[in-house]
Amino acid sequence: MTRRKETTSYFVGQHKDLWGFSLKLDGTDECDISKFAADLVKKIIDHYYESDWEIHVMPNEQMPFVMVKNPESIWYYLRSEYEAIIFRENIMVNGSYEFCHVI
């Protein structure tokens, strides 16, 4: 009998919050870091998925994140305010691609 690997979701869960911010496509800050309910982020991801927009869920990185890109901006969601601050301080967007030496 094979044993199923236990999985932990960093991004969804009842009574769970994520911390997010957005950048303009040129990499400049667009808004402050804010707290979002994880179920709201899931609805945003579902909406963008149905709209065929770019979505990346990166649960296995050192600093897991969700990235949602629309035609005007790129949104990032992380597990804590601290992670969001560090991520935003170290991210560089170049040609719509993210480079972050902390992930």
C-alpha cells in the first residue's frame, strides 16, 4: 500500500490571511502591502484563470508566493506581512519577468 504525501496549502484556508501588493508592469510600486482573506485571493485567482490571464502559484519556493498578472499590473500574495516586505524590497521586474534573490 502506498502512502499519500501530506500536503499543506500556504494560500487557502478558513480564517487565513495573505499579504499582497501590486507593481506596475515597469516594476514600480503601485500600492502599499495589505492584508487579504485567502478565500478572496482564491476568488481573484479563479476570475483571472477564467479570463486567461497569467497566474503563477509557487508553493515550493523558500518564500512561497502567488503572482497574478493583469494588463495593467502584477499582484503578489505571500503568507505574512514580513515576507511581503522582504519580497517587495528584493524583487526586480524586467520585461515583465520577476527576479528575486530571496525566493
